[in-house]
Amino acid sequence: MADEGVFQPPERKWKIPLLVFFKDASLVFKMDELGSEILCIAFPAALALAADPIASLIDTAFIGHLGPVALAAVGVSIAIFNQASRIAVFPLVSITTSLVAEEDTIERISNEVPKGENSEKVSDKNCETKELKDADAMLEILEEGSTKDSEMKASMPEDDSKTGAAPCVITGGRNKAKSKREKRHIPSASTALVIGGLLGLIQTLFLIFAAKPLLSFMGVKSGSPMLAPALKYLTLRSLGAPAVLLSLAMQGVFRGFKDTKTPLYATVAGDLTNIILDPIFIFVCRLGVSGAAIAHVISQYLISLILLLKLMTRVNLLPPRLKDLQFHRFLKNGFLLLWRVIAVTFCVTLAASLAARLGSIPMAAFQICLQVWLTSSLLADGLAVAGQAILACAFAEKDYGKATAAATRVLQMTFVLGLGLALLVGVGLKFGAGVFTRDPNVLQLISISIPFIAATQPINCLAFVFDGVNFGASDFAYTAYSMILVSILSIASLFYLSKTNGFVGIWVALTIYMVLRILAGIWRMGSGTGPWHFLRGQFRLP
């Protein structure tokens, strides 16, 4: 009996939580309430999230006809711009989505209390939400309605047994009508716009004045034929940084509201503008790479304007007092995510730099492959957004049953999506690479890269969606520290494999990088640690 007591606990702690990834796997294609909610958020979000990569892909297609030198130059510039944007945007958008989802959920619950039969359940959920948060954070969230909430909680009995059954989204007709008529005061939304605008201006100034040193770091030296077009494209593209950060910050606000259709409409309008202006500026006006940059900047400002006008009809963007802004909450988690994003983007940027050092032909091929690799996989980010929004709401309500179901369902959907993308990307690049360039040397290197780009699609998709799952659980510290460790190992493999195997070695190292990312995600949830501690107790039950 003593031996059994020593043996069984480790098996249960290690093996049983891993089974959560296969929970209800047969329901992956079922359009039940959870499946419909995920897809309603994920599908529009996937299209909206792909806005900037798709625009870059369009630029790549047009610029590819200007020659391999221009294509390689734009590739380096895009790599620099994307890294600078991600360093600022990803922490901002990720935190905004989670905080807005929490604040909006609590406001909806508060509005539901005086209206009908379910007031007891809602009041109990509000109490449980308060237990989850620090006192300071909850005072910030509930500052406007703290007196009203206290009175309601004092008069309502507790009902713990019904906490897990209620859906995250309150769909009562009266509340929906009220939310449409009245503007909401969401402090996190106002804070996101202030921070996004400031970061956009800083990014513009930084990229303009540091363009040459950054290009030199990326392997584009003073005597390189890529320097002049790369400098033109990067300088002009940097003027759109404020629009990029503001539009993505506003997308984070809409995601928190579980509204991904509005960002989609704005994105479609901007992308259509980019598609129309690209050939006009590049070929008709003979502006070359400068024309591509100008078209892209105009499209980004259009997207930002549409989102701002729509947001102003739903949210009071000017808070009553400056202290209502949630700077403390953003900075607290933003610092962690900043290091995580630096680690993530540095690996990809380093890969682009190592490809640029191999020459214009390898860099041109790498740029095309990288854009396809990331753009196709980013379709899974729609599922990541859905998972983050639903999980943030479920954790705010302390509804662990829904949190588990949502996390496992989006991961299972992601794996299926990855398999489909692997087939699509493999066939598409095999027969459609000529859309991007006609240079036979570039096409040959693209054909060599196809196995890596296609086979890693399921891995990439899972890596992106695990990020959404972690953000939804507000597990910011773990995502930061684990990514730093992953990046250290990946950077070492990039230097070694690129030196020993050249172009192919870079793609092998990027594959290792993505594999390590999903292993970090599997470890956290599969071991039942951190915010997923409840999985151990739950899965011990017969």
C-alpha cells in the first residue's frame, strides 16, 4: 500500500491532465453553442488579422515584377517594420482584448441584475468575479458602479452550484437594445487608444532616423544595390505606423466586445484601396517601391479612420477623469509581453538578416516564402482571438468548465485547420510561385522551401493559438519567460544551421523554433499548472 501511495500521485499529476487536449475531440466539427460562438468570432477575425500580411503579400506580388533587387530590398524593409510594429502592437492588443472582455462582462452582469429572474445567478457570478481580481484592479473596473453593486450583493443570496452553467455572453434582448442605445464607458478602450497613438509616433520617428543603421544590421550595407530602394520603402512605410498601431489597438477593443465583423469591414475597405492604388503608383506613376509604400500607408489610415468612427458610436472615448485610465494595468502586464514579443520577432528578423547575407537571390526567395508561411498560418489567429475573448470572459466569471471546453475546442479546430493549410500551401506554391517572380533562380529556391513551409503549417497554427489561450487565461508571465527560453535555443540553432546548411538551414531552424513554442504551450496546460491548476482536481474525479 505504501508503494502504491508513492506511485499513483505522479501518474495522475503528469498523465491525466494531458488528456484534456483530447477532451470531446469527437465534437470538433459540431456546431453547438460553443462551436458557433467560436466560429462567429474566429472567421471574421482571421480575415481582419491577415490585413497587414496580405497587404505586404500584394506589395510583394507587384514589386516582384520590378526585379529581384527591389523584391529583396522590400523584404528587408518589411521585416524591420513588422518587428518594430509587433514589439509595440502585440502587448497592446493582447492586453486590450483581455481587459475589455473582463470589463464588458462585468458591466453586462451588473446591468442584468435588476432585470428578471436570473438576478440571483448574476449577482453570485459578480461576487465570484470580484474574488478573482486584486482589490485595486476591481476598484478600477467597478469604480462607476461600485455603490450600486454593493447594494445588490447585500440583498442577493449565494448560489454556487449554478455558476458554471451560464454562458459568457449575455444575450438578453433588453440588454442588447440598451447597449446599442447607450455608449459604454470602458477605461481600457480609452487607455489603448492613448498608448497606441503615442507608440505610433515614437515608431515613426525611430524608423525614419534609424533606417540606415537598421538596414545595415540586416545585412544591407552601403555598397549594396538594395540600399536605395530599401531606404525609400522603409522611410515612407514608417509614416503609416501611427495608423497601424491605432487600428490594431481598436481591433483589440472590438475583439474584447466579441465583435470581429467591424474590423473585417474596415480591413476589406483598406485592402481594396491598397490593391487599386498599388499598380497605379508603382507602374502608371512609375514610383516603383515608393509607390507600393504610399499605397500601403493610405490603406492603413483609411482602416484606422473607419474603426475610430465606428468605435465613437459605441464607447465614450473621453473618460470623466484622467485617473480612470488603466495605465497601471497595461504597464504591469505590458512589460512582460514586451520582452516576449521582442524574443518572438527577433528570431524571425534574424532569419531574414541571415538570408539577406546570402545575397539578393536567396533573400528574394526567403521573402516570398516567409510571407506565405506567416500569412497562411495567421489564419489560425482568428481561432486564437476567439479563444482569448471567450477564455477571458470565462475566467472573469470563474466558469472553469467553459474555460476548459473553449481551450480544447479551439486547439482541436486549429490542428484540423493546420492540416488543410499544409495541403493548400504546398499545392499553391508548387504551381503558383510564378505569381511573385519570374526569376528562375528565385523559383528554384522557393521549390526547395516548399516542404518546410507546407509541413509546418499545423505546428505554426498551434503555436499561434496557444498564445491566445495563454492570453485569455492572463498567463502573461509564463508566456514571457517561456518564450525567452525558446528564443535563446532558436537563435543558437539559426546561427549554427545557417552557417552549416545555408538557405535550407535557416528553414530547419525556424521549424525548430515553432516546435519549441507549441511544446511550451502543451507543458503549461497539460501539466495543470498556473491558471490551469483546476484541471488536476477536475480530472482526478472518476
